[in-house]
Amino acid sequence: MDEKSLFLDFWTNESRTTRNVIARIPEGSDYRPDPKSRTAHEIAWQIVCEERMIIEALESGKVEWAPPPLPATTKEVLAAYEDQSTGMAQRWKALPASRWDGSLDFFGTERPASPMAWSFLFDIVHHRGQITTYLRPMGSTVPQIYGPSGDEP
């Protein structure tokens, strides 16, 4: 298996898990563990925007960060995630080797493209982990991530 195929497998599996975590965010919760922390709703939107940004960066060769405004409801964030995820695997598959193996402009600095894709995948997993630590204090449950959770044995 080549690296791009491996990435696509990881992306696809992590995306399913991320969707399940976002779906557990209670509507209207403004819980944050610290005043400096963002809400789960805000973190979920960060994930949606990062996923779109990294594929667009590899497709175009340039990172652009201009996220749309935060939707009013978590239901809208989840719908945006689901809509975006529907075609994401196909976009990764269609990415030419020259883009995957090439470089991209990361805010004025040339960076290798595929390591940036991996880096953003790991950052998305990190943000998803933040959300999971919020779920129980918000009155929700934690889905299985890499195996059973205390809520889903």
C-alpha cells in the first residue's frame, strides 16, 4: 500500500469517528472547562473548516484560511460535516501524485504537501479528543473511538 492510500484509509476511519463524536454534542451547550477554552460547538466547527482547508490546499497548492461564520446550532455543524464528508474520500483519491508528493504554500512558506495532510489529520484527531473530554460534563456519552468507551463497551 502506498502512503496516499494509507492516508486515505486513516482519513476515512477517523472521519467516521469524528462524525460520531460531533453527533454527541448536546444542542445549545455552552460548556467549556475554562474561560479560555472554546465550546465543543466551536471546536467542531474548527474541525469542519480544517478538513475543508487541507484538501483545498492540496488541490490548489496554497493554504487559505477563511472559515465561514460559526453556524448557530450544533445540528448545522453536524450537517455541514456530513455533507462535506460525503465527497471527501473521492477528492483525496482524485488528488494527483504531483500534488500529494509536491509542496504547498503555507502562509508564505513552502511545505511538503503530504506531511501537511498528515499533520492536519492529527490536529483534527486532537480537537476531536478535546470534544470527547467535554461530552460527559455536558451530560452526553462518549462513543467508541479506538475501542470501547465507558459508555459503549
